[in-house]
Amino acid sequence: MEFKLKSGKKIKLKDVSIDERDEMLDSVQYEMDSEGNIGQIKLMHSTMTKWIRIGLDGDTSDEFLKTLTLEDRTEIFTKMQNYYLVGEDKASK
């Protein structure tokens, strides 16, 4: 999957293995309220970096990551969640 960020940078995602996908998902920690709703995600910056390093097809060096704004990183992370988690809600229904 290839897409363009709002900033104009072109990003391409890899077809990750099941093990890589599990590693990505295991790095996300959710804080839930008393009703079981997700309140916030913990360790957000390290989680986004990990996902970008695993899932991006291309340069994931520190030099490249330093060129990304927080908005870029958040946009990439959101696209990755949508791409890698497609069908998750369907699997449990």
C-alpha cells in the first residue's frame, strides 16, 4: 500500500508477517475506563516508532524518522492501523 502524507511525503507499507504484526500489536498498551472503553494509548511515541520501523517499506533510519513531524508520524500510524487490522472486527463477529 502506498499513500501520500498531508505533508507531501510518499510512504509505502510492507506486507508484514504474522509474527511482525503480532509484535506491533503487542507494543500497544490501552488504558480502559470502568466500562471497558479505551481511554488512551500508553507509550504512544515508542509504539509509533516501532510500527514505522517494522511496517515501512524503505528508509526507517533515525535520519529519516527525524524528518517526520508528529503529524506525519500520527498519520502513518493511523494508516498502518487501518491497513494491518483490516477485518479484525469481522473475525470476532
